[in-house]
Amino acid sequence: MSNLRSDNLPVAPTRRRLIALAALGLAGGVAGLLCSPRRAQAEQPVQALDLEWADATRQRPLPVRLYLPAGGTGAAVPLVVFSHGIGGSRLGYRYLGAHWAAQGYASLHLQHAGSDRSLWGGNVFEIMGRLRDAAQEKEALARVQDLSFALDTLLADPDLAPRIDADRIVAAGHSYGANTSLLAAGARVERQGKAMALRDSRIRAAIAISAPPFYGEGDMAQILGAVAVPTLHITSTDDVIRIPGYFSGPDDREAVYQAIGSPAKWFAMFNTGNHSSFVGRRGTGVPMLAATQQLTAAFLSKVFDGDGSTLAAWPQQHRELIAKFQAPSA
């Protein structure tokens, strides 16, 4: 590995048409403006490593950032592997990655070379064309391959692998990245009457933030019914994707949730914030982002440790921010 950088980051202690995904997480292009939500307790440092990986087989670079608990005992910790929205980078969504690390989890943030922040450079009048190209089937497939390659690489690293519990891995993502995570978690699409084999069996659960429908696919239940792992779905009442020729609103996020086959699924809709808010730009949605930190950490605790008490209590604690919340029946 090369160009490895380690930073001590103060964080609040409270925690791949395949399909033409028109879910353009446009806000991902401003990843450099991210910040952590307001902190109410003593801060705890985490370690961040920037790693420059490349898949030689596909001739595709894969920069990643790995957040780790700092000063730990050396015991292996669970892992979240995070996929950004279109136009994003490994530097984005720090408020989640660093927060999870502060709660005792590792968080691996991928940068997908065909749909990352480089889309925002060049001729401004050609941006929409670049975004449409990035949402094509070839890139959707490459993203899931990125995720599996990243896990292969991390778990083969002699220095880092001992710090990761390979039996406890969750996929997470925002917008385009949420679709990537759901595909890795078991979502199925067919081509020429044959199901594409995209699922990574190492994924034990998925967190889908602002997941759009799978564009160009008519029956979401046919696609998502194969997802058998626990899932958490997060959106807001103004979670709208609007670009020329395409519109997707929060009802689509709920439809994705409803189509998931696993009975172990949760859905939270905030009454504040929009599609861009979940990226974590400065000064936007601070209470909602803090609640998102806590909700995702509670879900991880349920998945990894079997402790559902914090997840069960979360809706009442944040009732003033919630428009809708659904959980598995007891």
C-alpha cells in the first residue's frame, strides 16, 4: 500500500444497466465540505488511513479511506463498507465514518473512479452528460466489483486484516451508493433470462440512505425480494432527486423498503432535510444528522451484537424529527 496517511480526528462518542441507476446523488460532489454534527459529550479520537488501491485485473484505481477506533486493544472489530453517491469521494460522509469508528467499528469508505468527484471538473455545460454516463449499467456493475475488491484487499492486508472481524461486515451507502450496497447484499437483476451474480456473501446487513428505485427495472419486488439480510432504510419528506428527464421522491425510498424480502427491516423518514442533507454539508441538518448517526449505530449494535434496545428506543427519543418509522413486528 502507498500514500498512507493517519490522522487523529475528534469525534463524538455517541456512533455495484447492469441497471441504469438514474439515482444521481448530486450532493456527493461537495464532499469536501462535510462536517460532523454538534457534539454534546467528550470527544474521542479515531484513526483515518487514506489508501491508494488499484484493481489490476480491471485497470481501475480504488482510493479508500479507512476509519478505525484509535487506541484500541487490538481486538478485531466489525466493519462497515460505505459507497458514496454519484460525484462523491472517499472523503465524504465523514460524520458517519468517524462516528462509527468512535463507537468501536471500522468504516471503509470507497471512491468509485467512474462516478466520483472528477465528474464535476471540465466543461460545466457537459456535466449532465457526464452524470448520465456515470449512471450506466457498466458503472453500476463496476461499483459492486469495487466493493468486493476492497474487501478482498483489506482482508488480505497483513497489517490491517487482524483488526477487522471478517464475519461481521455491513454494506452502507447513500443514493447511488445505497443501490450499490443493496446489490452487494443480494438484490438481483436479470439479463437474457439469467440472474446476475452480484451478492457478496460476506455482507451481513445493509444500510440504504436515500435509496432510489432501480431505474429501468419494472418490478422492485423481483429485484429486492432476494435480499435476505437485515436492512435499515433512511430518508426524509423532502428527499427528492430532480434532474432533466428524471424525478424520484421519498415515496420511492419507501417502495424500496417495502420490496425488501428480509423481514428484518427498518424504515425511518425524517420530517426535515433533503437528499443533499445526508451528505453532511456544513450547517445543514445537524439534528437530523446526529439522529442518523445514532440510528445507524443502534442498527449496527442490533446486527453485530444482538442488542436491539437502543434501536427500539430511538423513535421515541427523536419523535420531534420523525415523520414515519417502521420496524419489524415483534
